[in-house]
Amino acid sequence: MQHHRLKALITALFVVFLLTGCSTVSYYSQAVSGHLKLMSAREPIDELLSSESTDAELKAKLQTLIDARKFAAETLKLPDNDSYSTYAATGRRFVTWNVVAAEEFSLRAKTWCFPVAGCVSYKGYYAEEDAIAYAKELSDENFDVNIGGATAYSTLGWFDDPVLDTMLNGGDIRYVGTLFHELAHQVLYIKDDSNFNEAFASFVEQEGLRIWLRSRGEPDRIERYNARLVRSAGFNELLKNTRSELVALYKEDIPDDVKRKRKQGVFDTMQQNYLSLKESWDGYSGYDGWFSREVNNARLISVATYRRFIPAFMAMYHEVDQDLPAFYALAKEVAQQDSEQRRKTMADYLQRGSALTSS
């Protein structure tokens, strides 16, 4: 099956090569070669677990993931296949670097379209220097640009994705959550709707982690995780308010130099509001790193892509009495709507979800 999928993918890309320019061919070449390099580095996890030469810490993390993989299939009803049954060591911080861009006075992401994934709001590179070079090109064209490292990605069932060493940084909440997130992409993925896809996977990740922790009898960790989500909600609300101010500003018929100065003023106010928010968290500094870097339209979009519709999916989940298979079915029904109807449906669910979170 893997051989046939690889052949189909390469055939599709070959057709693209014939129809596009050199820069596009170069981009697809790095994507294909980078992915195939990962695939060739895979080792069966069961062999690593039985080997005496496997590092004890790695072995413990892989065992946790194998157990979580079984839990995902049996309890969360996520796909039961050979994905994440192998391990690949990259020796890197991130597996890919994603470039996000937006015009100077816009919060609409620039999109790129690909044969398999459709149109998405980022362009990924396996080499950081390639991402930096492309980001500079966009910046020279006066785009706001952001580069973000990714620790994992999903091939949407085309390949048996491996567990990567980049996924294993941090505690088990992080890497088990990543596992649930990437498996969720195999349940549901819509071409040309990154906001829907990423928020769906992020919601499955969050709810899946709660269910997983509950099954392990760890109520204290659930409480800490919920507190983390409350902070995340506060962070996202701050960014949402900032985006609303910017949208209103960008619509104003004023000179660009005035608009540019007021844009910076909105970002400065956001920084001050973050300090107040941080005080309400008793000084929790987990978001200091995010605010230490330059904030621009593209950075705001990067966060919104993953988070904006999470309350909408929460509303769907409650509508079906928190039954995961029924939730997946409902989300698929919404996904099948045309883009305009889906936008209206998600706006309605978003309003209902926001009411749930504030009650």
C-alpha cells in the first residue's frame, strides 16, 4: 500500500513539475526528498523497546506513546492503522519550518495550493535556512512574515507516519497531545480550510488528553491541564481583541504612514495588556517567549489558525452529549457544506461555544 501511495504522489508531483516554473520544482523537490528521508529513517518501535541498546528515557517515552496509541484507537475512536508504530531520529529541533505571511494592512493569510493538501495558509520547508530565505523574499515584498517550527505533521493517511524525536520534547502531555492531534487529521481534513482543520485537531487533542488523564486516575494533572487551558483561552482572547482592533483600523481611509503608526500602537497596547493578564495568572511566564519576539499580522494569524474555532467544536461536542464518534460524524457533516454555508455554520457554533466557555 505504501508503495502505491508513493507512486501516486510522485506521479502527481511530476505533472506539477511539467506545468510550473523552476522555483516551484525546487520547492516540491525539497518537500519530496525531505519526506522520503524521514520515511527511510524509520525503525519499528517494538524492536526499539526490546533492544537493550535503546536509551532508557527514549524507551519510556516510546512505551507511553504505544500505550497512548492503543488508547486513541480503542477509546477516542481515532484511526487504528500503522501510523506511529515506527520511530525516526532527526537530530533536529523541528521537522519543518512553516512560513506564514499577510499583507501589511490585512489579517487575511497568504495561501499556497498543493496537489494533495489543497490550499493552506503556510508554506513548509525541511531546512530552516530555506524558510528564512523565502521569508526574506516575502518581507522584501512588504509582507508581514512569521516562521514557526513544527515538531510533527500528518500525511493524512497517505503514509504510515513515524514518531519523531522532535515530538518527544517536553513531558508526556505534550507528546501524547501531539499524537492525538495528528491522528485527528486522519479523521477529518478539508482542502482549503486550515482554520477548520487545525481547530478540529486541536479540540480532539485537548479533549483526548482530558479523557486520557481521567483513565489514568490523575485528577491533579487534569486540574493543572485545565488551568493551562484557561491561560491559553486568556491569551487567545487577548489576541482576538487585538485582531479586532486591527481589522477596524485597516478598514479606515487614512494615509498609510498614519495607519502604520497606529498599527504599532495597537501592538504596544497588546503588550501592556499581556502584563496585566500575566498578573492575573500569579506571574505565570509561559507566554513571555511569544511576546519577546516581534508581533505582526502573520504571527496573529499563526495562532488564530489553530485556536479560533475550538469553541465551535466544543459546542458540537456538547450538542451530541460528548460522544466522540457522534462528534466526528457531526463535524464531517459540517465539513461537507460548501464554503459559504460552512462559514455561517461555524460562526453559529462559535457563538454557542463562547457562551459555554463563559458560563
